[in-house]
Amino acid sequence: MGLSRSDRALASTAVLSILYCRIRFQVREVQRDRLSVMKRPDQSSPPTYDEALRIARDLVRDPDTLVPYPHQGLENARYGQGFAFLQTIGTDRGEMDGYVLVTTTSYGSGLLSASGDTIESVIAEHLSQAEHANRHIPDSELSVAHRLALEAYDGGLTRIGEIPRSGAIAPEVADYAEFLLIGLRRRGVRGDSARSIFARNDFLMQSPAAGRRYTQPCPHCDRPTIYEERYPRAVCDHCLSRTTDHAGRRVRGFNTSMSGGMICYYADTLEHPDGSGSQKEECVETTRTGACFIDGHPATMQEARFGGIVVQMEPRKSARRRWFR
């Protein structure tokens, strides 16, 4: 039996969607390597046109196709100020229209042809998001857990339990507040207030799910870390940053692609904070075996189930390994 007109339309839409996702992934894979050596946007210092053009040329596959797209609203925006460019992207299905935005909040590029977007709609969405991310969040929108996390983050505390009145906090509230505090640290940059981080990250403004557990104690230092039923011995962010090889040299794990995999590099060979690159040196031992250490105690580094890297402490009954400097 043949397909009806509506079925054929749905099938065509599905094929186009798959094609769009495939092309977008290919474009991002090429651009990701170039982005890795670029500095992050500075919200306090809008780029000049020449700076934006240089960044845009680094972002695209074929810089000769770049065409400036003047836009007064973007170039004079209160938040997310920057410049827009059009580009032509060559794919295995032919040439497609694309865009590049270089702003104080992000460097981005993408396709226009397959998605049905226009450069005007892309800019409008960017400016709307920039305004939303810089909105003021009044106390009336903050729950008890949010206010506790805000107080702890802005006060430089390591955990909710360090707040003087923490003993009177309900356990489930304290648990969610610890979760929020971890999220604030992961999403914040130097000089950020907790309120501004909440504004930029809508998921942190959500209410907790009833009956859900959000944190667990780190098996090494007892600091709170994100609860993972699959990884009961996962370490906190503080201990994760101190992971080393057998000789005591610090290491960091990364996914090798969007689909997973793991590779481990020595931390002192990664990019510098100012954005300048260096020659990455792989820690082959940890990449191959996952074996690593925290303060001399054995641990295992592995690819997490849904992406990312997780480090778990080995049970204390394992022989303790020490090194000498």
C-alpha cells in the first residue's frame, strides 16, 4: 500500500530533520577545535568590529564567504552587544546559508537554510536571551533553599552546613541547597554574584522534585557532591581537581567525542587561563586503565553513562599507595 500525502510529508520532514542535525553536528565538530584556542567572551568589554571579524574568521570553515550583516540593535544592545555575519557553508548536500554572531556573551554560528531561521530571528532570540540572563531576580522568587545557597556562595562558604543556623534547616531543604551551591560554583566565574548566576541558568531556579535526593557526601573528604545512584563513590569537584597519576602529577579526563569515549591529559599541559594554548600531553596510563589517585588513595576515572567524566574512590580496604617527592 502506498503512503498517503500526509505520510509522505511527515517522512520528508523527518529526513530533513535528520539531515539538518547531521550537517549541524559536522559544522560544530569542525568549529569546536578552533574555539578551543580562543578566549572566552568578556561581558565587560564589547568587541570592536575588527576583533569580531577576526574571531568570526577563526570560527568558520571558509572565511572568504563571510559577509558583514549590520544590525543597530545588536551593535548597540545593553546586553549581548556584538556583530553579525552571514556565511556560506559547504556540505555534502551542497552550499547552505549560515550565520556567525560574535558578542559579549557568546561566540556562535549555525545554519539558516535547513532550519528555516533568518538572521533577524537568530539575532532577536540572542538579544532576548541576553536580557533574560541579565534580569534582576527579587527575593520573592527565591525559595528558602535558593536563599541559603545564595548566602553560602556570596559568603565564600564551602557548604550549607557552615551557615550558623544550619542546624535548624530541614534535611530536604539543606540537601537541595547544597545541590544549588554546587551548581553555582560550576556555573559561576570570578566576580559573579549568586543572583546573577541564577539569572543565567534557569535550571537552577527550578523547584526540587518531591522525594528526590540531590547530594551525597564525597567518600574522600565528606564535602557534598551530586547524588548519583550509579556512582555511589563519586568524588566531589574539589577532589576531582586534585586527581593525579601514580607519580602525583595532576590529570584531567575528557570525552573524546559527542558520542563518548575518554582521554586523560596532564593538567599542566592544558590551555592556560588567558586562552593561550599549549601542547597537550596524554596520560596514557589513566586513559587506558582509568587508574588514578587522590591524596595517594587509589581511584578510578571513567566515562560517565550519559557523557562527562566521573572519578570514584576505591574502597578503603584497597592498599593505600603513597608517593614521595
